Amino acid sequence: MARAGVVLKKLPAYGLVKSAACAAAVAVMTSSVSACITPSEQRADQIRFLELQLKIAALKCRFENPRFAGLYNRFVKAHRPSIKASRWPVEAFLARQTRMDMDTYVTKTANQISLASLDVRGFCENSAAVAKLAATSKDPLGVMDLLSVPYRARQSVCLGEGQQSDLAEAAPSTSASIRP
């Protein structure tokens, strides 16, 4: 400890101020980046949300519509590359924002969708229509506005260096989201 004090005494005062200013700038830059979700992370989160909602519907609606599992499987087959690619951006967001692992994220999101679906009249019918459309659309996110349980952004979207959008501008929705 005494040596650290000696080293500090040898540094000019402006060096300490400059070092502190640099450390503060790095902290601010890091916190502004970590306080938002990147566009690629949000797209990945939306794909995961859509896939989970259709999976929940396939399980919940299997007696009402025995063909629902086939609709879900067609969606997965059509968009497998997007679904697989969505894992890494979601994991990066979770690591940066929540320290939550993917299994916990999937469980919490699925529970939220399942619980919210209890209050949605026609959940199975609507979900079947969404699954059909999603399986045939080029972009799986083209059906996001049709979901029975709407997606809601987890964070404001990062616009660029140190800039963030407002949550309302990023993804307007009335549903509740899972907050880490």
C-alpha cells in the first residue's frame, strides 16, 4: 500500500485528473450501450418471442386443433435459420443486461405468454392463423402485429453511439413484457 501511495505522489495532478476523466468516459459509454438493446438483439428477441408463442399455442391448443403441431412445425422448418441465428444476439443481450441465462429467459418468456394467453379470447384460433401466415411469409416478423400476446420491447433501442430511442418509438405495444 505504501508503494502505491509513493507512485501516486510521483504522478502529476493533471495525470490523475486525466485518468479519472478517461475512466468516467468509458463508464458512461459502457452504461449507455448496456442500457439499450441493439436492433439485431431486438429482432432476435422478437423471433424468439414469436417462436415461443407459437410453441405455447401448439401445446395449449392441441386438443382444440389437433393440426396445430403441424402448423408450428411448418413455421419452424420454414424459419429454422432465423430461429437458430436468434440465439446468440439474445444471449449477448441477456449477458450484458441481466446475467440471466437462455434457459431462464425461455422459461420466463414462455410463462409470461402462457399466463397472458389465458385472458385472450380466441387465442387458439388466432394463433393458428398466425402460424399459417408465419410459415409462408418470407420474414417471420411480418406477423408480429397479429400475435395474440403482443411483443413489447425490453429496453429502448440503441440508435448509434450514445443514442437511444424512446421505448414508445421503438416498439409500441400495450402488453406487459418480462423485465429482467
